[in-house]
Amino acid sequence: MKRYLLTVLLVATLGCSNNDRTPTTPSGPSLSFFVTSTTSVTGNLGGLAGADATCQRLGSAAGQSGRTWRAYLSVDRAASTGQPAHARDRIGSGPWYNANRALVANNLGELHARTGDSAIFVDERGQRINGQWTGSPTPNEHDIMTGSNADGTVASGATCNDWTSGSADHLGQVGHSDGLGPNQSAAGPLASWNSAHSNLNCSNTAPRGGAGRFYCFAR
């Protein structure tokens, strides 16, 4: 009997030891959306190709090199086709999650029906973008370049000449990443994450609250 009990105890001990040594890997959604941490003084991003390359570089640096990243930008004339390109058609079908594994939207309809949110529209490191939210650092940088209408289609004439211009003669449509305006107003267009208003012009992204950031999505 003693030998039997000793054997049972030894097997149980070894079993526990093996289980203790088995690593557990947390599961959950991976990063598939971010606001660029890098900025641009002007609206010249090198066109769609240059903006996509920035998204790919930042996404890869954040540990998602195996994904195809695209900038959420619309243009009047895409270099590859000569036709308008709509931001909503460039980013896949979702769902998308930020760096903190928080859901941004499940699909295109949900994405374009929502408003900005400083806790959701964060950069690839999970950091909030300066804005009008309580406790935000300065300066305000919540103007995010999109060149798009609220439904994700091109805002014609407001794309900084298809994101190749740093000229005062061109404009670019922007959204508010925090969904807020002066006095933390979340009313009307100011709540839009992708189509709040136009920038002052494409020669300087800072006036009106910008820093030349844009959105990136994994397809």
C-alpha cells in the first residue's frame, strides 16, 4: 500500500510540474488600425504610394509586418488608374482593432456611422492624439488628413492635389480623431472622425489643429 501511494504521489507531482512548465499564449485580436505617430508639415505625403509605405513601415514596426497596410486617403485621380479612389474602398472589410485591442468597427457601415473618440483613435503605440479631450497635452493635433466625405468617398478638390502638394493653393479634408471641437463640443461635423472640415491649406498642416497625421488600416 505504501509503495502504491508513493507511485500515485510521484505521478501527480510530475503531472503538475509539466503543466506548470506549459506556456500559455494570450489570444485576442491583433492591431489592424492606427493613427500615424509620424507627422507631416505639409499635405505632400508622396501620394497614395508614399502614404501606404508609411503605414506599412509603422505597422511592421508595431509587430504586424505580415499584413498589408493601406492609408485611409481619397484622391481625385489615382496614379495607377487615372480615376478617383475612395478611402473606404482601400481598407478591406473589417473588423479593425487598435493597438490596445479595442474594437474600432466591425465593418465599413459601422465604421462610417461612428464618431471620433480619443481613446479609440490612437497611434500604433496605443497613445492618444493631442486634441480637445480633458487633460490633453498641447498643441491640438486632432485634425487627421483623409480627403474624404463622411461616407468615405473622395471630397473632390480637397485632397492636397492627391496628397502630392505642399502648396497654399490646395486644400485637404480632415477628420477629428477625438470627435471634439472647441469647448469639447461633439455636435455636428466636428464629431466626424473622417470629415470634420478642410484644413487651412496644404502648405502647413498645423493651423486649425493638425500635424499631418493620417489613418492606417490593415486589409
